[in-house]
Amino acid sequence: MTPYESAATGKKISELLAGKEGPRNAAHLDSFMQGKMNPLASEIIKSCLPNGLAVPFPANVSNVCQILIRELLPHISTKLK
């Protein structure tokens, strides 16, 4: 894409996202982009984690939350005092 085409595209997207139709257009753009990105994201995940997660979701989230709370809470609480 040339710089001119990039600028023209950016201007057009800005126009489409402005005004009363902006939220609807933003939702359509988001849906379109997800449709384009999801296959790529799936391929990346399959390449990086060929056997899947060691600890399946949502169990892996609770461990991360426990670590964050244990490690970050003391630092945050001292900043709030």
C-alpha cells in the first residue's frame, strides 16, 4: 500500500466510524477483522502449543490470579496508603 493509499484508507475509516452510524460500522469492522485474524491466531496457537495447554482453561487462570495477588498485592497496597 502506498502512503497515499494508506492515508486515504485511514481517512475513509475515520469517516465511517464517525457520526450516528459510527457504532454500527465499528461493530461491523470488528467482526470483519476478527474473521480475518482468527484463522491466523489459531495457526499460531497450534504451532506454539501443538499438544494444547498443560493446564486447560479456566483452571490455568486461577493459578495466574493467585500468583498476581500474592506478588502484586503487597506492592499495590503500600502505594494506596
